[in-house]
Amino acid sequence: MINFDNSATSFPKPPEVRKAVLRALDVYGGNPGRGGHKLSLDTAEKVYEVRRSAAELFGAQTENTIFTANCTMALNMAIKGMMEYGGHIIISGYEHNAVLRPVYAMAKARRVTFSVLPVFDDTERTIAELRKLIRHDTRAVCCTVASNVSGRILPYREIARVCRSYGICFIADAAQAAGLLDLKLSDGFDFICTAGHKALYGPSGTGLLVSSGEYNLPTIIEGGTGTNSADPEQGDDMPERLESGTVNTAGILGLGAGIEFVRAKTPAAIMKQESALVKRFESAVSGIEGVKLYPCAKRVPICAFNLREMNSQALSMKLSERGFALRGGLHCAGLAHRSMGTLTQGAVRFSPSVFSTTREVDALAAAVREIAGELSDGGLP
């Protein structure tokens, strides 16, 4: 099976990641921060090394780099923490449900109000709309850096400048951008939330919440931190305050290997390589009758497409039967599909990785052409 669904999770992983996970299970089996014995201390040291590496990647302080189970958890922590006392939050029209659903749940409970920012090709128009939406009680703006459906890169630096000028917290969903764009807190982010298992090439079950340190989040989980165990109140020391319970040691060490893999290759080089594959695929299928593409001027390496009026999930199944893994449907991002005009049909998403090859891309394009021919011949419903 050839995986072109790397926006869901990258596969295969670099060999270094597998080795790091196995070494964690074979050698670093202690509970980090939960004992003064050598096994615990050695494991804690390795976890700290990964935390430091992740902090360096995003230009953060080590203690403000929090391990989470995934990007969704990180976003929930940032959104619910910032909106704990109510107010108004702005999200973009390209948000994943990891942003929309926690915001909607709080709004349904009458705890917050929210507005949806339309995103245009014209950055100035987008920013003008953002300024119109800001109210006296706007506490945060939360938006994706890059859409998980179309790859569209939002004008995050311009949005950050507006937030800074109004004293508003800026929360970023970097699940599709981290590892492809050189994102730093200095770009104006207050919180960077990201997955560890996508373009950072770590194992599933890993994510990061990276904070500028300007805002102190309340906890949504309390419990053991390995420190001040006699105190019934959750401690204030970071990162332990936001990491109650035993961390995913094997996953974290695997993530560390993934981050080092990305840093060695550089996000810019990976972005260039994968973008060339997307361009090659689009060039190959653009001449096929009935193929609809949804390109963006600035994007990460993702291509959304459809074939005539064929259901996108049915098309992805046809491609799966031919040995290709692509995701059809709404990609947990109905808001983005509404913005793109594909809410009814959905779309098939092509997202290569650094391990994808031109031969694989050409074979996928040939499969799309074959299915299109069957449609023309009446061989498919």
C-alpha cells in the first residue's frame, strides 16, 4: 500500500524513529520524574533532551514546551484555558474540528461567543475582516497555519501582528505546518499546538503545546507530577503543571528522533521536495476529463481533488483497491469544506511525504486516469 495520506499521519517513519521507540522500550523503562533511582533519572534525562530539542525547533523556553497526546489535546488546553472566564474568540473559516468543536461546545454552554473569519486570496482583505470582528471582549484568535484539506497557508504573521496590537492571545493550529514551515514563537504566536506524528515524523499519540509564557493556562487535568506530593493543590511549576500523569516515554523519544530527522533535512528542503511531487501530480491529472483541482497560491504540499460528481469517499476506495491510500470525505473539517464549496461532495486529499517518489506519484495519476476512463465508459456508478 502506497501512503499518500500523510496529512493524517506520516508513514513510513524514518528508521531512526523506530530505533528510538525500541530503545525506549528496551532501555529507558523508568517512569521519568517518579523516583530518584537510576532507571527513572536516565529516562527523565532522555525525555528532557527531546523537550529541549522541540523547544529549540520553535524558539521556545524548554519549560514552556509541553508534551500532549496529540494536537487536539493541545488545542483544547489552550482554547479552554484562555476562554475559562468567557468572552469572545475568533476562528478562521478553514478550521479543523479540533478548533471548531471545543469552541462550539463552550458557546453552546453559553460560556463564550465566537466569530468565523472568512479567508480570501487577498491578505489585506482578510486582515480587514479580522479587524471588523474584534470586539471589546475578544480574548483570543485561534486559526490553523495551514489547512488540512487544501494546504492553504493563512497569513499567520499578519494575523499575529493584529493580535499583538490589540493585546489578544494568538493560538495556532500547526498540525499541518510544523516540519514544513519554519515556525517560531517570534512569528507572533502565544501558543503553537501541533501533532508529533505528521510532518514531524514521530509516533502516533504524540503532540506539543508550545507557549510563549505570556499566559498562564489553568489546568484541565490534575494529578501526579512527581513533585510536591503532599500538597493537594496542583503545582505551578512548568512543564509539570500541565503534564499530570505518566508521559508517553516511548512516543516522546520517537518524536525526538523525528524532530532531529526534520532538523537535519530542514523544513525548507522537505517543503520543496514534497511541493514538487504535488505539482507533478496536478500536472499529470489536470488534463483528465472531469478532474477538479482546488489549488491555492500559498500552501503546504497538499492537493484536494474530485472526479466529476463522484462521491469522494467512493473515489478514495477505488484508489485503495489499486494500492493507494488517500482520504476522501470531509477530513474532520466541515468548516474548511464549506469555505471551499465542497461540503456536499467532500474531496480526495493527496498528501505525499519526504519518502514519496515520482514513480509512485505517476502510478497514482495513472490510476486516476483509469478510473476516469471507467466513468466515461459507464463502468462505474
